Amino acid sequence: MTALPVSPWRVSMTTIRAVKAETPGVTTYDLSFDDPAAGYSFLPGQFNMLYLPGIGESAISMSSDAAEPGKLRHTVRAVGNVTRAMERLLTGDKIGVRGPFGTSWPVEQSRGNDVIVAAGGLGLAPLRPAIYHLIRHRSSYGRVTVLYGARSPADLLYTDEYEAWHSAGLDVQVTVDVGSADWQGSIGFVTTLLSRVPLEPTRTDVFTCGPEVMMRFIASGAVNRGIAAGRVFVSLERNMNCAVGLCGHCQFGSEFVCKDGPVFPFDRVRRLMHVENI
Ligand SMILES: Cc1cc2nc3c(=O)[nH]c(=O)nc-3n(C[C@H](O)[C@H](O)[C@H](O)COP(=O)(O)OP(=O)(O)OC[C@H]3O[C@@H](n4cnc5c(N)ncnc54)[C@H](O)[C@@H]3O)c2cc1C
């Protein structure tokens, strides 16, 4: 299932309504469309091309609730031209949006199943819309577990939401690679959390996003625990330009990450997942 843009080339202007510093170098922007009739909607896991006039475009996943498409939210790590320029923007500034693009987390297909959401670092951003969906439709799913790992406590995203996710009936488990003086939680990789969680392989779907090496370990850990590779979904990142499968920048074997992904079943991409970004 894919939500499609009105036109893949049309840039809709948005205004920044709020800017929130999340973790070092990572910021969340709340955007609203200048034209309320923009006719925009998206599915959890899809992405937009965010456009800064005179600078360029970057692929950035939606991190907000797809049930409220008018309240668009993106969480961005400043790494290069566009994202560093974005870091200087303030409330009231403009960002162009082209999208939505790509495939989504299979939240409808997973109805009735247990779901494990496994995120590493910034990988929680594209998964947060799936978490909101699972909460909104909580009774349609079995056991829902969120496993989240970051490098340090200071790198954990959305810490003010975990309690609400837990209260909504999700099992939320958080770990860090390296603790701090006041960290009393788990220390270790998110892959270790997966090895400990109780699961019924024939009724469990896994959605994972994070550094590619982490997704490979999560996906193979799930498969080793008896979950079919086709029930494990990974979200891949590749350099992207057009976002509609024309320019070839994000080609990945016979797949284009922009239109055949970014969310893929692991069995479709596992042989390619060692291929470096170009
Ligand atoms: C489908 C999809 C969804 C994405 N969602 C998000 C998102 O929600 N939030 C987000 O922050 N990013 C996201 N990205 C990554 C983002 O598109 C890239 O980081 C993009 O290159 C940033 O554009 P830029 O012009 O700022 O940097 P560029 O000028 O393109 O890149 C500058 C340099 O940074 C390096 N670089 C690129 N990405 C990273 C990284 N992650 N860490 C360290 N160095 C890096 C590049 O190799 C390059 O050398 C997503 C990418 C894809 C394909």
C-alpha cells in the first residue's frame, strides 16, 4: 500500500510551527502546509523530499502521526548541505515539501499479529508513525513490543513519550551502548534485547530501522528465532535525488529504494544489504 503525491514534482510550501532540539545534532520540525487544501496524506514509514530554495533537497521520513497529516513532523540529523542549513531555520521560516514517497510499514497486513518494533538511534523517527498507528488501533494487534537502542542516554529520542506508549499497552524496552552516571536502565545493544524478548514466531512481524549493520543483526536474530524473513521489514537509506525511480541514484540491485522501498521485506533485500551507499 502506498500513498501517492498529488504530483511527484510539485513542491508545497510549509511554515515551521515549532523547532525542538532532540539530541546533539538532531532537531524535530513541526510543519504546516501554507495551502490547507494541499490534499496531503501519508502512511507510516514513507518519506518526503524537503526542499530549501537555493540549497537543495533531502529525503526525510515523516516522524509524526499519519492520522493527522496536517501536523507534519520531521526529525533531522544535520550531516550535510541541506540538513545543516535546516539546522539554522527558526519558527516561521519556510520549507518546501515534495511527497509523500515510498513504501510503508505493513501495519494493515500485520493486524491480528504480534509486532516487534526494533529501532536504533535516529531509526526511531521513521518508526514513530507506526508506533502511533499501533497505539491508535491497539486492540487490532496482539503483543506489541518496542525495542530501542541508542549510543548513550543523551542520544535517546522522544524520551518524554515512552511512558505514554507503555500506558497505551506497549512493552517498551530501552538500552544504551554506554551508560552515564545517572543511567539506571539497560546497557547493551538493541540486538540483545531482541534475543531476550518472548515471542511466538508464527504470529510475529518485525519492523526495524537504524544503522544497516544493526538491521542486519536484528533481521538475522529474528530469523534465527524462527520468524520468516518475509515477516521482517527493514527500512533502507540510499542517496536519493528524484524520489520517483528515474535518476537511478538509489538503485539497489534491481530495486529502487525510493519507489520499491524504503521499507522492504528482509527476504527481498538480504543478499544486497552488504552493498555500500554510492
Ligand atoms: C528514505 C530515506 C529516509 C530518510 N529519513 C531521514 C530522517 O528521517 N532523518 C534524517 O536526519 N535523515 C534521513 N535520511 C537521510 C538523509 O536523506 C541524508 O542524511 C541526506 O544525505 C542529508 O542531506 P544533506 O544535503 O544534508 O547531506 P548530503 O550533502 O547529502 O550529505 C553530506 C555527507 O553526509 C554523509 N551522510 C549522509 N547521511 C549520513 C548520516 N546518516 N550520518 C553521517 N553522515 C551521513 C554523506 O555520506 C555525505 O558525505 C533519510 C534517507 C532516506 C533515503
